[in-house]
Amino acid sequence: MTAPVRRAGVPEATVGRLPLYLRALTALLDQGITSISSEELATLAGVRSAQVRKDLSHLGSYGVRGVGYDSEQLSAQISQELGLTQEWPVAIVGMGNLGRALAAYGGFTGRGFRIVALVDDDPEVVGTVVEGLTVTTLTALGTSGTAVAIGVITTPAPAAQTVAEQLVLLGVRSILNFAPGHLVLPDGVDVRGVDLATELQILAFHEQRRLLAISTHDPLVADVDAGPDCDLGRGALG
Amino acid sequence: MTAPVRRAGVPEATVGRLPLYLRALTALLDQGITSISSEELATLAGVRSAQVRKDLSHLGSYGVRGVGYDSEQLSAQISQELGLTQEWPVAIVGMGNLGRALAAYGGFTGRGFRIVALVDDDPEVVGTVVEGLTVTTLTALGTSGTAVAIGVITTPAPAAQTVAEQLVLLGVRSILNFAPGHLVLPDGVDVRGVDLATELQILAFHEQRRLLAISTHDPLVADVDAGPDCDLGRGALG
DNA sequence: ACCTGTGAACAGCTTCACAGCG
DNA sequence: CGCTGTGAAGCTGTTCACAGGT
């Protein structure tokens, strides 16, 4: 095993696919499969094999020519790259249906994340126990001294901007925002947004194109879907 | 008003941003603002102004030089482009926490989408009324003859593939998958995936980079965040 | 024979900079 | 003058095709 020489920067697009590979590898390890080729991994992740090789080459050379990759070693390598060898403390703000759904989702714990706080501002909800954690307020969270690395916002849209600013004041620099709208925050704060409406609208666009293509009998316009499969993220939550 | 000459194809990246513009425009119209420049729209959507102009140019020339865009006309144009002038029937499969959260989210109705069916396979849940709709099974949905254009999968991961295949058999060709893992479906079916774990892992990657940059006092590695703001999708759900 | 790792070609997207028009 | 619309430049990401190992 050679020294893991850290390359300069892993491309953003590659970072977005590492979780896919990691999930596939985890499933394989559960089945006791210890070796995998780029072709097989590509099938499981829904990308092309050349893409897998290029992506993994950015982490260093951990494959064996003529054989493939060692599942366990590769899994460990990707985990380290993604920073999952430590546990990041996560706070969920907004205990509506969605917040509860995320709190109940077990996929975090032991996989690099731990929910350390559930937050709401409704006096009816604050103090109640959800999934073993007592719901608190943002101000109480601030004075408690609990460290939070990642904030998940599941509040109604109007509250999101204020909540985000308060999270930043608490030292949070990574935010996952489920509320619609663009958050304006200081440089250095990383925001990712997930929006149901946006996703549906993109699907509607393609759906409409398909219908138009059929009604005009124009087969050329029918190649609406991208490549082998069209995905950006993955799905979670039972 | 000139004839709306349909350009060949709107780039996929542009399609992904049209919902952002539409949301911003909707907010502006609520405030009674009837005109907007690319600069302002860019700020609201969290992109650059040149990007806005390039994107909108793909829909045709609806701006006025020296002035800007007419909010209402632009909103209507984007809505039409995204296929929101009709109502797409949506079925949500999986009535767990997340499925209920999505069912309760009002942002669909009247905005291009209508939830026509809630589906689960648990006999305890089937037949109960959620948000005014009686929960049904996939097979019952099939025999009912209810048309479904878009299927939203909020089941546990192991059920997702089978559910997706059944949806396709019902004629669904657009699927929004919240379950983790890659769905293998026939060509022509459009799948979009949303996964909490993936999003968190991407945030963890950047968070780790930041910490490494600080600990090694290397300011060059600190420019972790992309451009003005780092977003792919938007957020919804109270 | 097989599969990885990678330079090179290619495709798509973003940003620039300015011409064109109100 | 102000702002749109757009060719051109530059950049990022993907795919190809094959050299390099085992």
C-alpha cells in the first residue's frame, strides 16, 4: 500500500458522486463482496465506467489493474475523503412534518452524522420529546454551548432566512435548506437547497416535451432524458 | 407582441434554473412589482445577471432594452415553458412521515400539480384519510383508471425499485425518488432523486476542507464554496 | 486476457464584453 | 444613458481510446 498522496482538489462533480459510490460499496460489503470493477460499480451507481475510474483517480490509485477495486479499502478511502470518519453534529430547525421525518430517519447516526438538537419556536412544541431529544429554541441552543456543524432548515419559507442567520451566528457554516427561496448569507457559508417544487417543475418540463414530441410525431425531439439515467442526488427516508 | 418562436432546445442547466426565476417573479408580482432587470432577478435567484439573460434568451426575447422584463409576461412565459399551464396529476407512494409531509405541503395545488392519489401497502394505513384523500394501494390505483403523470416515491429503500416498476406499468414516466439508491427503469422514464444522506455528505466534504485549510494555515485551499452561492435545487415544505 | 489510470478530444455551461436598441 | 441579447472566450465536466500493469 503506497502513501495516500492527497491530490490538489477533487472536482465538485466528483464530490457529488462519491456518496453514490459509497452507498453501493456499503451494500456490497453487507453482501460480503470484497472486490468490484469500475463497470459493476458504474451499474450500481447509475453512471458510466469511465466516469467511475476518472472520479476514483482523483482520490489516488487504489485499484488493481486487471482485477478491480477492493471494496473495503475503497469504502474507507471515500469515507475519509468525505469527512465521515468523524461525527458531525447536526441540528434540525423546524419540527413540522418534514422536520420530524428527518429526525426519525435513522440513516445519520453512525454514518458520519449525529443529530444533537431539534429546534422549534412554537411554545407548544418546545420542551416536548421527539425521537429521544427534547425540542429546544435557537436561543437556548446558543447558550447551551452545544457545538453544531451542520444546520438543517425545515421551517416554513418566511422563517428560513432569519433562522439561517441565527445558525451562522452560532458558528454553523454548512446549511441544508428545505425551505423555498434563496438564502443570503456571508461568504464562507455553504448552503445547499432541496426543493420539491423545483424538482417537480423540472419533471413537468420533460413530461411536456414528451407529449409535444408525440403529438407532432417528431421522433427527434423525443430524446428528452439525459444519458443512461438522469440523477443529481439520491433519495432517503423511509 | 411577436410570435413566440420556439427555439430548438432549452439547455438542461437552464431548465433547472427556470423554477428559481419563476419563484422570484411570483414573489415580485405579489408585491405588485411589474418590471424587473436581469440584475435584480439574479440577486433574488442567487445567480449572476449574465446567466439570467442567457437563460431567458433561450425562451425568446421578452425583455425591453434599457428597461428590463415585464414580470407578468415573463412569469407566464416561464410557466408555459415548464408546462405549468396544465395540472399534472401526482401520486405519492409511501405514507410514512415524509409522504405525509409532502401530502400536507400545499405548494402543489393550483401551481401546476394536483395530488390525485396517496398510496401505501400497509393494511393499517390503506383506507385511512390523509389530507382529504383516502389512501389506496398501487393495484387499486391501477384498476381505478386514475391518470397519473408523476409518481413521488417516499417508501423505505427496499421497496423503491418495485414501486417504481409498478408506477411505470401504470403509465407513469416521471418519477421523483426520495428513497436512497439507483432505480433501474426502461428508457424514456425520467427519474430524479433527492437524498438527504448525499446532501449531508457533500456538506461534510466542504466542512472538512475548511477545517483542514485552517489547521494547515493554507488560505489557498479555503476558497471552498462555489461562486456567489452554492445551490442546485431549492427548498420547500413548512 | 483483463481492468485500471489517464492524456486527449469533445461537449456543455458560464462569464465576458460589447453591439444594438429603447 | 441603461439594460437586453449574444457572439466569443474560457472553464468544467464527460467520453473516448489506449498505454500500462497484473
